[in-house]
Amino acid sequence: MDRRDFLKLAAISVLLTPLRRLIGGPLEHAENINVWKRNLFKQESVNSNQFREGIIRARVDGKWQKYEIRALPDAFIEWNLNSRLESFKDMMKGKFRLAGPHSGMIASYGVGRKDSRFTLNNAVKGFGFAPKEEYIDEKLQFMKDTIEESMPKKMEFLVELYEHPEVLNTDIQTSLELYSTPEFETHSFLNLIRNPQGTIVFLDNPSYEIRTIVRVIHPEDKTADHYERKIVEYTNLIHSYFHGKFSKDFIGLICYVIEVFDNSPGKKEAMGRRIV
């Protein structure tokens, strides 16, 4: 095959890519959704223009609805931050645990992928806080300046952060969508793009369930709010800060808190009761 023939085949392959998705391409895609345009996407099911006023709008089950954003309760914050601080002490001794406030299980629904008859999905992701808008630039700059420091030094950054909860935005939890690309889409990504309700449960005692509206933001989406983009940058940077540098920034998830339930076992006042 000469160079001209090769270029012809390459061009045909590019032109057929959208068709390949429709007639039996990879199973890891939805049947009738293609959110990607030139390797970018924009979530059309959430309007977060009023999040500073405590309002978020979302299209759920095909209908636009208004939700009031709520702050996480003091009991959740106390458990979450204290548990994180305890886990740091364990990590310094070489002990690691998967349960607790970092590893949340997020349930979503609404879109069928080609490899399943179910639209319901559950995924374990790393969750955390982000600084309030007035503090986020300072924290970003500190991590950029110290990213080459030793792990104990980096731990000091988180310890100081979690010892001062007044710096944290308690209206949200943040995470990353690590695997979705135009070639491969996770089921939770497809669900949240189309139907942005996500419920997060933490395996611990006490155990909390947070019901949220999830903003899915591409790191290069210039149309997203300035602070939301900073949150995505912060979540990516703190991920690299402790896990090593990655070749790209990942899709950000900003989970706006709408309701909170206490699912703790053995507590008479809990047993799945709504507390926010």
C-alpha cells in the first residue's frame, strides 16, 4: 500500500466513525446519544447559573425542575473530616482503608448502554470537598508550588485544610470521571449526562446518603462558570498531588447537595431518615 492509498483509507475510517457507533461499534456507548463534538461535550441537562443563590435547575426524566441547594449538616462534616484525619495517621503507619468518606458509591439511572438491558448503575468514586470561591485560588497556587514536595509535606496541606472546615464549600462534594472518552463511555457518565440525579452512599458507621444534582464538566469547557471550572481544576490537581502526575485533566463531577439521609445502623433516630 502506498502513501496515497493509506491516506484514503484513513479518511474513510474517520468519516465512518459516527456510522460505526450506530451499526454495532463498541458496546460501551448508548444507543441514541452522542454527546461528543470534536472531543468535547457540554452537559445540557443542568443549569447552574443560580448556584450562588442556592438554586440549581435540572432536566430529570425529561422535565426541567428547580432544586434548592443545601449545606451538608454539621454531623456529616464532623464525621467526614475527623475520619479523614484519622486515616492520614493510619496511612503514615502504612495502613490503608477503602471504607469511609473518600470512597462513595454513586447510583445513577436513565440511559441504557449497548452491553446491558439495565439503565441503573452504581460506581465507587473518590469524593471530597473543594475550597470556597474566595479561598480556591490560594489553595491551587499552594499545591502548584509544592507538588514536588515529599508525601509527609503534602499531608500537612490536607491536615491544615481539614482542620479548618470554614474554608470548605459544604454545598458540594466533588469527584472525577476518570475513564470516559469519545471512544469509551462509562455507564455513570452516560446516566449523569442525560439524567443528573446522583445519590452517594458512604460505607461507614455513621453512614450517610447524599442526594445530589451532578454537574458533569469537561476540563476544557470554557462555557462553564468560572468557579465551577476552578473546582474541576482543583479536583484534578489534588488527585495528581497525591497520586502522581497524569497526562491530562479528567472530567469533573460537582455534586450539589439537595437532600441528606442518615442511614446509620443501630441508631433509633436514623434508619434512613432524612436530616436535610
